[in-house]
Amino acid sequence: MQFGFAGATPPAARNSARPAKARTGWRRGVRRATTGWAFAGPATFIVVGLSVFPAVWAFVISRTKWNGIAPAKNVGWGNYQLMTEDPELTSAIRHTVVLTALFVPSSILLGLLIAVALNRKIRFVGFYRTCIFVPYVASAAATGILATFVFNPQFGIANDTLRRLHLPTQQFLESHSQALVVICLIALWGEVGFTAVIYLAALQDIPPELLEAGAIDGAGRFRIFWHIVVPELRPVTVFTAVWQTITALQLFDLIYTTTRGGPLQSTETVVYYMYELAFQTQKFGYGSAVAYGLFAVTVLLTLGIFWYSRRAKVEAF
Amino acid sequence: MTTTTTPPITAITEAPAPPQPDRRRFRLPFSGWHLLLMPLSLLFVIPLLQMVLTSFMSDGDINRFPPKFIPTALHISGYKGLFTDSHILRWLVNTIIVAAIAVTAQMVLCSMAGYGFARLKFAGRNVGFFLMVATVMIPTQLLMIPTYLMFTRLGIVNTLAAAFVPWLATAFGIFLMRQFFLSLPAELEEAAAIDGAGAWQIFFRIVLPLARPALATLALFTLLDSWNDLVWPLIAISDERWYTLQVGLTMFQGTRHTQWSLLMAGNVVATMPLIIAFIVAQKRFVATMTFSGLKG
């Protein structure tokens, strides 16, 4: 036998290969490492090579002024300093915050509501589930193009509906005060199926005894939901919160295919601004610095949610 | 219960109307949840339905006021324009090639790595696994510039490789397979090891056949990701012949933003294969989502 089984040891000992290693010889260790890395190496090499290596490179670039052609000029922390006094970045941050603040809670609440409804044993439930989930499969590019048609002020179905209901028609994606909200709605349309399906699975995992116990104690439907179901769902909620926050922070395809940051830069998020800096105006250095800023915020937010969930004793992952 | 959380979009009138609630005070003849689910489902499906219907309209139909939902007759001018004026067939083939390579590579590489990290003990395993998982936090946008530069140096800008290389192996795929292998009982493998089978033999003969459900899951996710990817081909491919469907669509949008039947026909070609695949494989897909979602 030339390799050990992690699975054969009790789970607690799974991560400490040390006692076994001490007994085995040096040669065996080398052979094990060769086999192990032959299995794990190729994929790890690709994943790390396409993320850690470019991430480090991005950091190097972020400390230069570079358009990709002329030699890069070292500017130290200049780009990061520039970020603090860039009004366009400030408004991009504001748009990102608004989008995230709209998108994350509504996708969680709507997903939960849909999951609760889909968890009933009623007719057509399979059909409903299919309908609600199908948009998740459509690409963001196709969704964006479809949305520009649906929300077209002249002949889109959205305004047509408003007209039939004798409500004032809207400019939607062409209005600088509505575009961001409309994009959030489109993103919800595409993403809420995901949240709903995850919540649905979690709801089905709740032991029925718990709910029965609540009913025996005389709790009403709403109190059972609030005091038993919602706390049981907390790990899933933490997971979806992290997932959807990252989705909202990195939303790019939809903005690219609907408004391209307009009108009047009202939908220019940090991610889109970064794309424009790098690939439209060739400001590689400053673009990388902005990307690093976004990275730092993502990590802080993720760690923050983890820290909070650990303090609240929720095992999310 | 909380009707306040539904999005403030009004029901769409031209669709088959949801069954009217019984106005009397006593019980509805059907569950009240239908009143929530029916309009919501319509809201989710009607735009897609309209996409398909519009792709069969003539431009006259589309520009009529008030707008029509159902085409007056089956017009295929959108598809005709699509197939004659653009490389859509080529883009479709490109996309299929990219997706096929990505799916195959991930099934091989990620299952191997997942098995290695789950079952084999070797120097550097924990460090390697930790490093791999940590990469999930790096946003794609941070990688865009250096990856583009890297692709330039590797000479794969303007080739299909630029579209599939980022999907050859992903941290998510490795993680998914590792979780699956950890959930398998180890007795079978131990027995095979006692009989003198090596690691590779055990992996290919015993473990992989058991991993079919997880592999199907991985394949579905990779198909979805690589087919729908816009960012990588967008930044690295500018030669029209090597576009994928998603990039082709966005290019259309820039140049033919008034030819809605053509745009919608393009959308249909780009989304319907996956939508049909999803409806066929629905059970597996939903199981997939929950599996991956809950296990993180």
C-alpha cells in the first residue's frame, strides 16, 4: 500500500497526518507526495496560476502608471492616493452600495417567500418551480438584451402594461433616476430562483417534529415560522447573504448589456468603472488599484459576515 | 402572508389571467398560495416567452403601436438575417467547443484533485487545499488586466483558448468533488488497497464509477458557467470569427439595436439549448443547486 486513507481515520484526526507520517519512512513520504500531487497538482496549478499569480501581478501593476504599450512608470502608492480624490469613483461606490443594499435583502426575502410557497403540497408546484428557476439558466448577456426590449419606453411590454392599467409610463433604463433600480429588478429576475431553490432544500430538511412540537405548544402558524423555521434557516441565510453580496458587488454582464454605465453614469458601478478604466481608456495601473480596493472590501465583508455568524453560533460552511 | 415583498411589477395583462379568487368570505376552492405563485411564475416566464415570440415577428409587427405580444404570422426574417448576416453558426460551434472542453477538463482534473484532497495524505496537502479555497475570494475583475496580459504573452488572445482556459479547472469544482468523496464510505477503497490495488487503479476502477452523481452536477455547472461566460471572451477576443455566442450577442446589440426580431432570434439561439437541457434534466439540476448551495 503506497498511500494512506484520510477517510479511514476518525474525522477528528483527518487533518493531522502527523502520527502516521512519523512511523513511515522518508522514501514513502516522497512517494506519497508524488502520487498526491499527481492527483491534486494539475487542477491546483491551473486554479492558483489563474488567480494568485495574476492577483500578485495586479498588485505590481497597481503601483505603476501604465497604458500597456509605453514602459510602466513606478508611482508607488500614487494610484491608491488618487482613489481618495476621484469623484467618479465616489459616485461609482455609491451606485454599488445602493445596488447591493437593494439586491441582497430583496433576493433573500423574495427567495424565502417563494421557497415557503413552493414547499406546500399543492398542484402545479413543479411547474411553478420550473418557471421561477428557468431565468437563472439564461445568460446575463441574453437577459440584459431581453430587458432592454421589455423595458423599452416606446414599445416594451412593461410600459404597455402600465398604459393598460392607466398608470403613467416610465423611462426605465433611459432614466438616470430609475435605471439602477430596474437593473436590480432584472438581476433579481435572474437570480432569485437560485436563492429560492436553496431555501426550499433547507425547508425540507427541517425535522417535522420541531414544527409539531411548536404546534402542540399552541404556537400559531406565523409564530412557528418566526421562532422555529427562521432560526433553523440561519446557516442558509448566511450563505445566501455572502453569495448574493458577491454577486451584487461584481455585477458586470447585465450592466454591460443594458446601460453600459449610463444614462449620465447613473449605473456606473465600481466594477464597470474599473472595466472602463482598463479596457476603454487603457489606464491599467489605476484600474488595478480600483480592483484591489474592491477586493479588500469583498474580503472584509465576507470575513465580517463569517465573524458575525460565528459569534451568533451559526455554522454556515 | 407578506405580499409587500413581491417586486412592484404589475401583472401582465395579455397572459392567461390567473384564476380569480373567490370573493366570498369562506374558503377558496384552491390553496391561497396559488395567488402568489401563479402571477410570480408568469412574471418569470413571460419575458422569455416574449423573446421567443418576438423572434418570429416581422419588424412591422414589432413597431406597431400599441405593441403586439403574439405575432400576426410566423415570420422568419429575424432568423434569416441572423444566419445570413452574421457568423452565428460559427459562434454556436465556438461556444459548443468551449463548453465541451471546459466540461471534459473539469470532470477529469477536478475529480482527480478532489480525490487527492479528500483521501490521499501527502506533504503540502492542507496548504494546497487552503490556497485553492482562498482563491474564491479574489474577484474576477481584479484578474481581468493581468489575465489579459498573460493571455497576450501566451499568444492565446483572439483564439478560443482565451474563452476556455479560465474554465479548465475551478476551485468550486475541486471543492464540490472533494466534499462528495469525503461523503463516500472508505471501506471499499480500503479493501481494494489491501488486495494490492494502487491509488490510480482504485480511483479509476472503484471511486469514479461511484462518483457519477457528483460528476453530473459538476458537468451541469461547468456547462452553465462556460456557455454563459461573457467577461473572458469579451476582453480577450476581438476577432469576429472567434466570438462566442455571448460576445456575438453583445456585438449585435451595438450594431443592430433596432432590429429586434434579429436580436431576439440571437437570444433564442444563445439561451434555448441550455433552457431545454435544464427542463430535461430538471430534477438533477435542482438537486445539484441544493447540494452545492448547502455544502458551500
